[in-house]
Amino acid sequence: MGLTEIYNQYEKYFKGNILPYIKCNNCNYKFYYPRDMCPECGSDNLSIEKSNGNGKIYSYTVSNKNIWAIIEMNEGFKFYANITNSGTVDINKRITITFINKNNKTLPYGEIQD
Amino acid sequence: MISGFAEAVYKKYDKSAYELMNEALSKALDMAGIQRSDIDGFISTFMPGIFDDNVYMHFFTSQICNYLGINVKYMDSMEYGGPSVLAAYYRAEKLIKDGSADNILLLFGGKGSLVKDRKITVDSYEKINDGVTNTPYKSLLNGYDNINPVSDYALAAQRHKKIYRSTDEQRAELAVKQRINANLSGYSMFTGDLTVENVINSPVISDPLHLLEIVYPVDGFHAFIVSKSAGKLRPVKILNYGEAHFTKLPVEMDDITLLSASESSGDFREKIKKCDLYELYDSFTITVMLQLENTGIVERGKSGKFIENTDFKSNGDFPLNTGGGSINRGQPAYMSGSVLLYESLLQLNNMAKNQVKSANRAFINGIGGWSRSHSVSMIIGE
């Protein structure tokens, strides 16, 4: 799987409101930021998986009224995203993934579940 | 050994970055008592925007040697961000020892104000130019709202608060104690009375970090000349050295409060505890706290209590950032490494106004680079 293939698949999944991640079929490491090899073991036996969209906030910061967070997904990988609702943000709060299109670009965001 | 050192630092310098670097070099040559023609080695670093607003500078080490009129047989560039100068110092000592050069100029700095005026940092330069890509993951990192690198350290501070129960007041107290040293240093840019309330009531830039616990980008260069002998200066040596590079994105780390400093300091933990003064990278208050914990000076999670209970003055039980640190000196071109080394050399040469008595060993730790990957730990002295 080459990088172009991975990015194309990510874009397709984003448009279908699916959060993708990459699983290494050799060592089982899961990661979000695309490489054509596993950053843990170097294997190129990778597959793109679909996250169930459930996770929690690992850490967050509020700047210019935007919440920037590290989100830890149930599948065991972490990624950066903004949080869409601000009411009761805290570390370990449960979130679900939602998708927003800004400037012709669809990206995943976290939505806090109270 | 360092035979000459100098700084040229301004809040906002009206002239060119090249004139500013020449000022630092001229002062360092004066101290070393050597001529420009004696310089035969050169190490520097480049970051976007810091040399008169250029995004990139083709073959920059060669161009700067050309501008300054120095002819060298060795040149190099360090890419560790803030601690680059410390790693360059270590390499220069080795190059002198193996005979590669006789007098190596370390020239670090630039104009931070031009980048600041664009309301960005060197880390977010790609935001203002669609054609500029700084990472392999731009399409998945760009498009969100954040203010890196402040946001990155804020995420670490927030996590530290949650896991270790550190408080805003403890971080503020560190800023206050560094200001006390700044008021005595004689060369800090930001001086005057400062209280914990002042820090807490200053604007929140990236929650939980406040304006008064964040460095202010300024214009400045530092020049250090490494030679075979220290000349008129004290023969200060690098007694212990370590560097480490955690290149994972913070988001892919298991624990964002665990720094590469835990590895760079690993070989000489006990010696670190016996130093006479401590210069720890202070891009933000949380940076100092994480280094206190990751270099083994205090247990992990205990830096907040340590700040409350410890006197950081030059005559205190733990002289820390005795020049007031970069938070009060200003951060030249988004790199504080030179500020740490400069103050350490003042102290070891008994040239500081806020002088530590019998200063024989200084522990310096620098943190920086893309997503704070790099750490350089060193004890220098005699």
C-alpha cells in the first residue's frame, strides 16, 4: 500500500463519515498518521481499518475559543482534532467522531458525550 | 574551550538580521582577543522567517560566512531547534580536539519579531503559505485551529494537572521566582514586580498557559567562540553530555509528560544533583517543570511542590535560571538555548550580577525541535 493509496482511502472514508486508521498485521500496532510501513516494526503488511468512532479526550487546550485535543480512540490509537462542543470539556470525557467540511476539506472532529 | 561569548538582543531590532549577527560576532571576537581571520569553523542553524523574513535560505551557512567575511575549513548546521547551540558546542569541542579547526564560531539567533508580526511562529509557518509543507502529515494536521507550539505544551500542562494534580498557581510561582532573578540579573528585558495573581490574571493564551508564563519572541544573536584554550576566560569544560531524540509525534507517545530529557540525562543523574546552578529551558513554565522531573532532579509529578518549597535565587538552595531565564530575557528567534549557555558562562566566569558563590558546575538542559523531540543535557564547569 503506497501513501497515495492510503490518503485517497482516508479521503473517501472522511466523506462517508468514517474514521480510518492503519493496523499492522505483523505486530498489531495501530496508527493514524499515514506511513507505507509500520513505524513500530517496519512491516509493510498493513490494512486500513474503520474505527467505531468512540473514544475519549487524552488532553485538551482552549485557545481563541477553539478546543484542540488529543483524542484516544477505543481501538487504541490517538490523533489530533478540534472538539466541536465546549460545555464540559475535560480529560477522559467520552467523545464520538463527527465530520465537518471547512474550505472544501472534510476532517474528523470530536463531539463530547455527556 | 569557550574563549569568547556575547549577545546582541533587542525587543525589536530595526536593522537587518545580518547586522545583528555581526554585532554579536564583533563583541565575541573582542572578548576572545582574536581577529575575524582567526575563525576557521562555523556552526549555525536556520528556521523559517528568522533571517529577515525569508522562508528558506539556500546554502545559508555559506552565505553567512560570505557576508561576515570569515573563511572556514569546517561548517555545519544543527537542526535541534532551541538546544541546537548546546549540541553545536559539544561538537565544536570534539572538532577542536581532533584538529579539524582552531577557532569555531557558534552563531545562533535571528529576528523573531518579523515572524511574530505575522501572528504565527516558526512552527506554523506553513499556515500562511499553501505551497509550504513542513510535515509529511500536513493534510491531516492542517485545517484545524490550534496555536502550536503553545498548544502542544498546553496539552502537556493540562495532562500534568490532571494526572499529577499540579496547579496554575505552582506554574505561576515559577514565573514569579524567575522574575526575582531577572530583577537582579542586570540584563533581563522584562523586569519589575510580579505576583502569582499577576500571572494567573494575565490572558490565557492556550489553556492552561497564561501570557506571563510564555516566552516573548525577540530579535537577537549569540556568538560563542570555541578555541584550543580559553584565553582570558576560565578553562570551562563540558564535564558530562547527553542528547536524545524522541521523534514520535506527541500524539503518538504513550505519555506526553515523558520527555527525551529522561534519556539525555540518564547517564549522569547523580552528578546533576550536585551542581551549583541550573539553567533549564524555559519556553514555558511547564517546560521547566517537565525537565525537573525528567532529569531526575525531582520525582515525576513532584515539580509543583518543589517550586513551592524551593528558593531559586543565586544564594538559595537551588539556584535556577539565575539570569531570569528566557521568559524574562526574551526568546531570540524562538530558541532559548543560547540564553541558557550565556548565563552559565557568566556564572562560571564570576561575571554575573546575580552571581552564585563558588559557581564551579552548571547543569544546562535544552528542549526543542519539531514537537519537542530533542533534548540536550550537559554539565559544564571546572
